Amino acid sequence: MNIVEIIQANSKISIILISGLVSLFISLVNYFVLDKEKVKEGRAKQKKLQEEIKQHRDNPQKMMELNKEMMSHMGNNFKHSFRPMLITLIPILVVFAWIKNVFDGLLDGWIWWYLVSAIAFSMIFRKVFKLP
């Protein structure tokens, strides 16, 4: 019995384990590549700006200035998260192509099993690695 046959025999468990491994890979890349302090600072600034925007609802000019500043912080946060995304993109596409090939006719709704378990694993790994 080869590995693909074993995986196909235990399809739901295999999908959950694969999603856990992919989530772990993504979390590890983020842990080592992402500048967590800059991302946290950027999010804190965005939150502060959102509060200021709420206070100046009656002043459209001030809201526009604050929105413009918030957009620049959002762009900076995107720049910081873009590098880990580029590193993980190709391996994830390869894994998804393989999963589709192995599970497509075998397990209906395999994508839902993957998504639900990946979200759960991602939340766990973000807490474990203290990712923003």
C-alpha cells in the first residue's frame, strides 16, 4: 500500500492533517520573515486613526486627512505581509493541485474540510507563535 492509497483510505483525517501542515508552514514563514513589531505598530496607528475619524464625523476635511493617513499605514502593513505571502504562494499552489488530484472524486466537499480545519489550525498557530 503506497502513501496515496493510505491517504485516500483516511480521506477526512488526511485533509485535516494536510491543512494543519500547511497552516504550520505558513505560520513558521510568518514567524521568521514578518517584522511583527512594525505590523503591531501599524495596526495600533490604524486603530488610533479610526478613533479620530469617529470623533471628526462632522468635519469632512479632517476625515479626509485622517483617511489619507490611514491608507498610508495600510499600505505599509501590506508591504510587510507581502514578502511572507510570496514565499508561501508557490508551495501552497502545488499542495492544492496535489490535493485536488488525490481527493477530487473521492471526497465531496474536501475544500470545506480543508478550509474549516485550516482556519482552526491557523488560529492555534498564531497564538502559539504570537503572530499579529
